Amino acid sequence: MNILFLYRIYPNFGGVETVTTVLANRFVKDGHQVTIVSIEQPHMELKEQLDPTIKLFKLEYPVTCTGNISKLHEIVVNQKIDCIVNQWGLPFKTTKLCNAAIRGTKCRVVSVLHGSPYTSKVIISAQDKVKNARNFVAKTLLWFALKTKESVIKWSIRYNIAHNDRYILLSDSFIKPLIDYSKTKKTDNIIAIGNPITIPVNLDGFSLNDKKKQILYAGRMDFENKRVNRILSAWHLIADEYPDWSLVLVGDGPHKPDLLKMIETDCIPRVSFFGFQKEPPVSFYKDASIYMLTSDLEGFGLVIIESMSYGVVPIVYGSYEAVYDIIENEKSGFITPQPYSNEVTVNCLRKLMNDEKLRKTMAMNAMARAKNFTVDSVVQQWYSVLSKVV
């Protein structure tokens, strides 16, 4: 089978990009031909992570321009593509591009929504602007802007469902919320395939007995959807109670200076910052005992599974349905309910920090749970879908 992946930015550091690399390499290993097409290619050095037989092509903006349609059509024909996997599955324009490019061929198109079925960073940002508006006129105008954006996204989802052979979500638990949110009438082609673990899991010489008393967050430092400030606030409340524990933050982002200012202004102790990691943060997973994620927006949360595979017990805000597919609440981690509560988060921290036996038991459960998301299991689901489409 000849498979083409389409995404906006590739090669690049990020969850969707990493999943694309892992799947592409595995498809090639299994005897398939893979092509990748992107519009932005900011980190070409990452191409070294791809199997050398994988061809990479570049398009331009605007997405649906005549030049892109012609070039993608040429790639489909010359590479004898059987199916396009559109990894940028929210905006309608990518589906429109793919369908225009495959005209006159037998190629099929499937799209993947790598995010929540009913919100996005755009929506969260617009909601924050409405919430923070200082007067009635501004609030009203921003509210109308928010509703317009929501209407466009809902229409885009309906368009994508109607014009793809399969519309793929990251969790079965996303399907009903997507249908309810978008009010789509076509539902028979909506399915779910989770993401695979994208890091090498090597437990040789690894022992839970070597764990340090560390709380870990690894990811983008922002307040808009990751809400990393919540983690710092929770730690601030209990840091003095646990002088032998520390908080480790790994990554970079627009609000890192604000986090540093919070630490300085509030005199928050024992917080260590480590910048963006080019390689997967495996060494941090090996050391940490607790992983925290307090995002308002997540698609699947690969970082949760990655940390669990190394026995890090997750405490995750249950802002999205897929987290319930990953964590068995109070068995392999804690899922805090909506709306977000700092008090509930702190209580979960205390339970784990006070009880070493509980931490170790939940760590072992987390490691066992993470095995459900191996590349082997996810790839077989992909083959099942592709064989029905092509």
C-alpha cells in the first residue's frame, strides 16, 4: 500500500509530528511505501529520524491554492498513492485540498482530528478574551466573535465528515461529543484510533526503588490551554509541608517568564526549570514519582502514557474524555473532575506524597496500563481501517 501523510508543519517538534514519524517508519518497516507532504518545514534536521525511503514534499500557503492542488495531484499520481492520511483534520480547507488533488485517481482520503471534539486553542483564547473584557461593549463584540468562530468550526467538522472516507478521532469517548457539538447527521464514517507511545521504552536496569521525590511536568509553558500556572499554584500550597520533594518543569513556551516571575514574587521553593528537550525526556520520567497535567485542552495526552510507562503516577485534570481511556482513576493515576479545583489537585498530591506504598502500587499499575498503547496495537487498527477504505 502507498500512503501519504499530510500535515501543516513537518518536520517539527510536537505530538502530531512525532506520531506521524512513528507511524510512517512502522508502515515502511511493514513493507508499505510512505510519502509525507507539509507546508512548513522548520526543522529539517529531524528528517534524519525518518526511514530514508520516505519522500518529503513541500506545499505553500494559501492551502487550497491552484499550485498546491496541482502539485499534490502530481505527487499522488507519481507516487501511486492509495490513501491520504490528513493529520490536520479540523480545518475544512485541508480536506478540500485533498479531494481536489485526488480527482481522476483511485486515491482515498481519511482525516484525523488530533484534539478535542468540541473545543480548540482558538476557542479557549476567545473565551478568555470574553471573560477578561473590561466593559459591556467590548464583552459583547468579543462574545459575537466567539460565537462566529464556533459556528465556523462546527461547519468545518460537518464538511470534513461528509467529504472523508473516514473521520478519525483519538478516542471512542470523543465520538458522541463530536456528533452532539457539530450536529452532524452523517455519523457512519466516524471512528477512533488512539495514538501510540512514541518514545523508546527501555526498562533494563530501571527500578521503581530509584525514584526521586519529584513532581514533573513536561511540555509547553503556556497559560492558555496547558495552564501550567495551576501546577505552580498547587505546589506553592504544599511545598513547605514536603521539604524533601521538588517540582521539575521541562520545556519552553510563551509564559515561561511569567512562571519565573511567579516563583520569584511568591518565593516558591524547589522549582527547577529545564528547557526544551530535543530528545524525549526519558531521564526525567525515570526520576519522577508524580506527573501533573492540568490542561484545559488536550487531544490524547501522549506525555501521560510516556510517563506512565516509566512508573510515573499521573494526576490529570479530566478536561477531556480520552484521559479516561488512558488512566483508571485511583488505580493507575488520579483524574480530577471538572470544573478545575486547586483543592482537589492538592489533595491528590498529598495522598501520593504521604504514602510510598500507594505510590509504588499505582506506579506498577500505570506501567501495566501503558502497554495498551504500544505501536503494534495501534498500527493494527490503522491497517484494519486502510484495508476497508482502499
